[in-house]
Amino acid sequence: TASAPIAEVNTRQYAAQAVTRVSDTLTSQLSTTVVPVIGGGFNAPAVVALRGPDPSETLVDVDGHQVNNGNTGDYDLSLLDPADLQNVQIVYGIAPSSLVGPDTLGGAINIRTIEPSATSHGLLRLSFGSYDTTGQTLQATGTDDLVGYALSFHRVTSGGEVDNQTIPGDDETQSVVGNGLDATSTLAKLRYAFDQGGGFIGFTFRDQAAYRDISATLTSQDGFDENGAPIYNSFAGSAILSHNAGYGLDVQVPLGRTM
């Protein structure tokens, strides 16, 4: 009968420390396993499992709306910039709260994105890193009369650890493999306030799109040629295009008199 254990992750604090991926903010949390898929590597997508290794037993919400696949747990947290969020709420346990419902065994992760602000604010964040990695985040929040807005656009590109490397194949041909990344994440919120008493209707749109070169990940050594040089079973040209979009509609109406 006790309440479920809850952890709050201050993503703004991580953003101030130059962390650019939400998945990196979760690695040190209790009973939280970040699982890189497609062989791992620097540009691998990342999913999260609570209280065990299976991401399908963990529910992922964005602002209270489920976003991951119930069969596989798929929702790539590596594409979310901590600067886009207010915080991340981790709720542990089987059906841990009425907010997330019974569709979970390990627990639930509720990602709380930025909200419209009373005054206008803007953010421009640029990041640069190893393997020709760059990131850009453009953000604006504010309120115009009774309409509030929160807009954010995040883009990341990377050449990867293996950037267009030429390798010999077993048929004496040369091929080029890599593990580059080109991805964008978009968030838009519009909120109309009925009055000053707290009632509102809000619309949220979110979108993730990514191109991942997985040719280097799939390629493996396939022996040696007559001169003793390694030859490879090449998967040159292999790539994954992913797209995840969704929307949410929220209505809040006060039931009593407002003070």
C-alpha cells in the first residue's frame, strides 16, 4: 500500500554541464539500464529499461502521453536534448501510479518537456565534439495574450567512429562503410487559457527523424587473402531511416471556485 518510489532527474542541470543526450542523464539512476541497440557504438540509438534488462517492460511517456512501442520498448532517448525538458520523472514498480496505468512491469519514465512561459524567452545552443559531431538547439517560449507557446528544434550530425572507411571485400572489390548520424527532434506546444483561473486547452506536437549509417556495425572480418591481409564481409550501403511522430491534447477545467 506504500507509494511507488519516484526519482526526479534535473535535466536543466545536465544541460548546463554540456550534456546533449537525455539517455546520458539516466545512466547513473537507480535500477536504470540504458541499452544501446544495433550493436552499440557512438551513434547507436538508446532505449531504457527499469528494474531489469527488457525495455518492453518499461513505459515511456512524454508529458503523460505514451510514446514507446509496447512490444519492443522502442523510443530513442539519445535524440532528445536535455535543454528541451523541464525534468524526467522515473516511477518504479508494477503499475506504479494512476498516471501511467497498468501497462508496465519495470516502471515508467515520464519526460516533461518545456512549457509556455509568462514572458518571452529564447535559447540558442551549439555543441561540437569528436568524430565531426555537431548539435544545434533553437528554442522559444512565451505568452501572447491568452495563447502560450513553446517551440524547440534540435539537430545533431556526426561522422561516427568509422567515417567512410574503405575496406576490401572477399570478391577483391573495395567498399566504403561508416556509422554516421543525421537526426532532428522537433517540439511544438500551443496553450489557450480560458481565463485567469487555471483552465486551458493545450495541443502538443513532437517529431523525431533520423538517418543512421549501420554499414560499419554490420560488416565483419571474413578471413584473409593470399597475402595475409584481412578481407571483410561488407554491408556497404546499409542504413536505417526512422521516424516517430505524435501529438497530445490536454484540457484542464477547474471544478471549484478559484481564489
